[in-house]
Amino acid sequence: MVQVSDIHFGGEHPQAVEAAVECIHAARPDLVIGAGDLTKDGAQVEFDAARAWFERLPRPQLLAPGNHDSPFKGPVEVFERLFMPWRRYEARFGEPDGLSFRDERAAVFTLNSARGAQIRWNWSKGAVSRSQTKALAKRLEAEPAGRLKVVVCHHPLIEMMGGPMTAKVRGGQAAALAFANAGADLVLTGHIHAPFVHAYPYAGGCTQAVGSGTLSVRERGVPPSFNIIEADEAEMRITAMAFERTGFVVWRTWAVNRRPNCKTEA
């Protein structure tokens, strides 16, 4: 699998975005995952650019929106954000929540953690409702043992200690606990513009939170990057690919055990 996020078309890094196409094709992924913030301001032209770029990438693909994928600049845009926040996203990429990919080895599900508006000042922060958590946990539990179970959303459900920014997801910890108990192996996110891997402190530490970096100019101490994820019956391997000058190089790698060998000491 390849995991990209925070491309922010309208503020993308042109050289990195172009080089990523070749690098992603070379990886020959079974699935390309987009973990939100495909645009900078949710403008129509930005969505068109995002759609054109994803059409150049391998299929199949599975995408979830981020907080920047709802328009907010201008009176018409604010109206859309309040009353039909995902209209522009849906026109290019389909449903913003509850999509899935499944084959004999993996089951991948999207979760929309972004909101057009919230009852708090910072609408960029995430939220996961109880109904979303319950429905997705049920879908995870229904998958057979041994199949890789993956959740894709934009906001990290649990804060990454020492990260460059916060997500402050309402309902995030409850969702993380439910997904871990339901057997999720990976929760793939974006938002903070920095790659990371860490285990949830639930269900024996068998669920790994994996963040991908940005392909925009909004770097936060990390060069433009994306993740390549591989898994076999024994372990999961995550490689963060970073852009340097004209192409992508390996920036950091992680290898973590899969169930049942992942359990940490109590």
C-alpha cells in the first residue's frame, strides 16, 4: 500500500508532487490511500487538480477527506461549509465516509474525522461520533482472523507526543479503544505533516497508528513525504519516503509485529 496525505493542491510542492507519481508507480502498490487534505482551501480548481493527480496514480484507490477539503473562503464557500461541506469533495471522489477496499489479504475502511463546522472555535480539529465508532468497529470485527484490518482517517485519534501540532479529536480515544479491541492492525492518518508510527495503548499494543507527511510546501520540520506500507503474516513494515532535490529517498523505516506476536508486557 501507499499512503499519501496533505497534498494541499493550491499549495502543493510542485516538484515533490510530480516526482511522487513516478515513485508511487515504481512501488507497485495494491492500494493507494489518501488520508485527507487533498486541497488547501477547498476551491473548485484545487479539487480539479487533486482529481487530475490521483488519476495519474495506480488503481485501486481509497480516499478520505480532511478539514481543508471543505470550502471556507468567501460567503458562498462559508454557506457550503455549513450546509453541504462535502459537495465538492463528493463530486470528484465519492462518499466522504464509510468506503472500503477488500481482498483476500486486507480490509481497509475509511472514516471521516473532519467536520464542516463544530461547536468550538477551531473547526480544523477532528471529531468521531459514537455512531461512526460503533459501525466501523462492527465492520472490523466481522473480518476473518489473519486478514490485515486498516482504518483510514485524516486526524490522528490519539495525540502523537512531541508532534508539530495537535488534532484534539473529539471521541478519538474512544474510537481508538474500540478499533483496537475490534482487531484493527493499522490506523492511517495525516494532518500533522510528519510521518510517525506508534502503538495504541490498548488491546496489548497490537494496533499501530501510522501518520504520513505532506506533499505541500507547508513543511513542519520534515521534507515532503509519503509512506509505503508492506505486510506479511509476521510483521508490518512502514517506509517514509522523503523528497530530496529531484526525487524520493528512504527517510525512515519501522517494522512492527502482527498479531499474535505484537503483545507488549502488561
